[in-house]
Amino acid sequence: MVKTYRAVQFTEYGGPEVLRVVEREVPRPGPGTVLVEVRAAGVNPLDWKLRSGAVAATMPVEFPAVPGGDVAGVVRDVGEGVSDFVAGDEVFGSIGAGGYAEFVVAPAAQLARKPASVSWEIAAGLPVAVNTAYQALDDLGVKAGETLVVDGAAGGVGSVAVQIARHLGATVIGTASARNHAYLRSLGAEPVLYGEGLAERIRAIAPHGADAAFDTAGKGSLPALVEVTGGPERVVTIADHRAEEHGVRFVFAGAGALRERLERASALAENGELTLSVARTYTLSEAADAHRESEGGHVRGKLVIVPG
Ligand SMILES: NC(=O)c1ccc[n+]([C@@H]2O[C@H](COP(=O)([O-])OP(=O)(O)OC[C@H]3O[C@@H](n4cnc5c(N)ncnc54)[C@H](OP(=O)(O)O)[C@@H]3O)[C@@H](O)[C@H]2O)c1
């Protein structure tokens, strides 16, 4: 077993340049945790919001910090009281932080078995998106036969929400820029452009409006979504902090139902009913570039870091 490993670390808030590759000592997993050899780590917008200090008031970072809430990898050691995994198990999960590294100690309860037929990159991109999409669709109570609008449907959370809603039997209208419309059709959604005139474009497809709407983008679409659903009751957002002004619920997905949601997603992925576009992969030393690309706000699916 190796003694040291490489990790992407930052010791102060700042731009992508604060991310540095450092050598750390491989830790022993404590009670309830496992040591995972990371094969791939998904990049989430929260990673750069934590790094920049943008969310420091509510989610302060303890330095030195290693970004990366989403991982897929192989269990190498298990801590006291862990009975659900053994060394050698292939897992994926949403672990809060630490994923941009060759090894990470992760809470066992926040991991599930990786679907065997799914690549490391896709498995690493799924956890936060899956947990958040299920939370939002559960809160909205989306049912078969209903029409759901997913705003930001080409992104990580949006593209997963589209596929889960289709699996539930809903008709889905998804917003994206024109370059992503064929992609949305491939996921089973009817595409429309976001921005000015959104409500009219949705009504052109669904003359009686939509039953529910999920804003994943947080770019000002809530008034249009409230209009097409006939009120704020069945509209949720995960990214618009002005939700309350519009009477809309802000959804935050905690870890309570995580394992069960990862298992549901695994089953869908194994059946070919859930997939993810991996827009690009990066090495650990390219993590700053991955953050720049994510901050640009136009990733199709996911960016993924592969420690190599
Ligand atoms: N509350 C929670 O629990 C929670 C959980 C996860 C994520 N989040 C937040 O939710 C947001 C989305 O996360 P994500 O991982 O899905 O992000 P992401 O993958 O980076 O989203 C990128 C997508 O946003 C689309 N987009 C850009 N501008 C848009 C606009 N004006 N209207 C609609 N879509 C637009 C882009 O489509 P085009 O390229 O076609 O423009 C792109 O596909 C982030 O702010 C994240 O921090 C919150």
C-alpha cells in the first residue's frame, strides 16, 4: 500500500489559481468511514463556489481544503463499524469534499455500489445530480402523464432530472441554448430556448401550460415558470436565491435519502435509462481549468477529474 498520494488543495479563498497539487499522507479510515482510491471525481458548481468564498457566509471552508463532493473509486480499507463494504468494492457517492485526489476518506453511508456497466467518469458525475434531481421531483410530486418544465436541462442536475422525470412517465420540456437542443431531444425532452419570451415558447408546445417546473439554472426564469404552471406551488429552484420573492420553494438536497437514490439511479443506469454526457475530463493538475470551464456556465452534462 502506498504511503502518500496527490491531492488538489487550496489554503485560501480565491480564483482557480489557488488550487495546487500537493502530496499528502494516506490516512487510515476512522469509524463509519472507508478509504477510497479515487478513479474519477465529478466537478460541481458548488466546488468553485466553496473555493472562491462566494458561499463562505453559510458554508465556510476549513483550510487546507480539497475540493470534490462527487467520487467514484475502489474501497481500499474500511473503518470500525463499517459492515456494508469491504476492500475491493467499487463505489460511487456524494461525500461533501476531498474528491480531487488519488485517495479520500469517505463516510460509508454516503456511498453505494457503482453500477458495473457504467464508466468511472459517468459514475463520478452522477451523485449530486441524482440526489438533487430526486429531491426536486419528489418535492414537486411529478407523476406519470404530467408535463414538467426543466430549466437548465442540459446541465448536470437538469439532464439527470429530465431522464428521471421521463422514467416516471412525465412529458418534459427542457430549456437550453440552441446548440444543446438535439442533446435534449436525445434525453427525451422537447427543447426550448431560455430567456425573454420563455412562457410563450412553452405555451406554443403546451397550450394549457405545464403542471410543474424545476429551475436548475437560477438565471431569472421563475416568473415565467410560475406563469406557465398557474402559480408558485409546483415550482422549485435549486439556484435562485430570490425564490421567496416569487413564493417558490428553494430545494436543498441533504444526505438523508442519498444511498437509496444512488441505488435507484444505479438500476436506471444499468438498464440504459439514465446516462450522463461527460463534456471533458481533466487531470489533477488541470483542476483550475475545470473550474474555469464550470464557472463559464455552459457545460453539457459534467466535467470530470481523473487522477490518472
Ligand atoms: N440546492 C442544491 O441542493 C443544489 C444541488 C446541486 C446544484 N445546485 C446549483 O444548481 C445550479 C446548477 O447545477 P448544475 O450542476 O446542473 O450546473 P451545470 O451543469 O454547470 O449547468 C450548466 C448548464 O446551465 C445551462 N444554462 C446556462 N445559462 C442558462 C440560462 N440562462 N437558463 C437556463 N439554462 C442555462 C447551460 O446550458 P447551455 O450551455 O445550453 O446554455 C448548461 O448546460 C448551480 O448553481 C449549482 O450550484 C444546487
